[in-house]
Amino acid sequence: MVNLFKIKTRKISTDIKKRLLNGGLRLSCFTGGEYVIEDFGGFETRHVSTIRLLTMALTIARKDIKNDFSVVINTTDYTRENTPHLAYAKSEDKTNVILIPDFIMDNWPVCGIDDYMETVNAMVAKSRERVVYDKLFWIGNIATHKSRAILCELAQEDPRIEAIAMDWQRNKFEVLEKQPSTMFVSLPEHCRYKYLIDIQGAGYSGRAKILLFSGRPLFLVDRRWHEYFYKDIKPFVHYIPVQEDLSDLIEKLDWADHHQKEAFRIAEEAQNYAINNLTREKAVEYLANVLVEYSNKYPLA
């Protein structure tokens, strides 16, 4: 019996932390069938979920991996380095960084996503129900990006916008349970609203892919950090684009109000894309292909 996986955990030194780009995981694969995943400590359940996705991907990829390789996986909200490594999100100038599906495609129980597929399937089911509120909706922590605070200011002036400022209260931290918060609206319940909007936080927004399942026109605010699937989605095909400073949001909202057929065609295209491309199964397949390609391009000497 080949030992496929060994998980190592150790305290990270200053030098290792620098090499691993402020913490993360390191995957090393060897001919003969052994795979070692080193865990240098990550935020909440990110590493548990990422290791689970890696395990599934390696089961698919192992037959096609012909070279030993070792790769760092950055599990923070963005990456500052441009060395070859894997990450959840990157800016356009990080040309050497290779994107992979993020941990949320497994789960994020701390924020109420007990299982990714259960959540997105519930989104699709809820999208079949009638709209309850004829508004643009968003809820989140306004402290993580200035555009979020701007949205709340706009909501005070335009009754078509409902923006709720909330915060997580992690003073009693249990990583496998949803944490208490000042306000909470589940992702499926977002579908009660006519329009949805997604805004970046301190780094990338992991919520965008889930909102694509909603069957509601999605206003996607421009952001620096992109996930792996952003190369596939197009403005006015899968989402309604909004400038980062929200200076054109009211204009775009007016457009949607006066072009309902086109707006909901965009929502339908987005949902179809998500159903066909953003499932966990597809994410694992994508990750498996990334690992094979990395092994070919960056084999160990």
C-alpha cells in the first residue's frame, strides 16, 4: 500500500515564514507515490479545507505527475510576491503566481458555509422563488475596504439600496461553528432581493463565486485581486461592472431598472456558468490540472 499523504505541522521560523510568503502550506510530491503537505499555520479553517481539496486533486492527478516537485501555497487574502507559487487570488502584475480554487469551495463554517455545494445548491433553489425586496442588497464589514463604506453612504441617499454594516464577534472562537455576528443574512436569503453587489475586502472577495449562483443580476465592483475563474466571466455577460469607487453605481442601477430583460439575462448567464464551472467537482479537476502542469514546469532538480 502506497502512503499517499503525510501531514506535517511545525512552528514556523522567521526564515521559513519569509520563504513561505507569510505563512501557508507546502506540498511536495515524489515519484513513487508519496505526497507531503506541510502546514505552517493558517487562518481559521483555511488549511483544513485546502488540504482536503488538495487530497482530492492529488487522487486525480497522481497518475499524470511524472516529476518530483515542491510548491508553496499562499492561503492569505492576497499575495505580495511574484515568485512561482499557488494562491487563491492575485493582481494582474503577479504573472508568475498560479491561481487555484480557494478553501471556501470546501466549506467555511465560521461564516455559516457548512458545505460549499449545499450552499450553492440552496442558492439555486432560492433563485426559483419570487423576489421579495425590489432592492440592491449587500451585507458585510465596512472596515475592510473604503468602497464598502461608500456603499453604505449611498444607501442612505437611495432607497433602492439596502446595505447592512456588520461585524463578526470572534471572542469565543470555535473554528467548526458559525461565529456570532452583529447581523447575519445567509447567502441563500440574499436571493430575496432583486439585485446583489459584491465588493472586495482587505483582499479578494470569496463571496463573488457564490453570488453567481443566485439568479439575480450581480453588480461586481472592480477589484485588484482576482480569483482563478475571473478570466472566464465577462462584463454585461455574467455581471454588471461597477467602478471601484462606486462612482457609476447609481448609473448602472438605473440601467438595470430600465433594462430588466437584459439584466436578468445576465443573471441567467452567470448562474449557468456557475452551475457548469464552479462546483466543487470542477474546482478539484482544475486544481489537479494545475498540479500536473506545475510538476512539468517546475520539477525538482
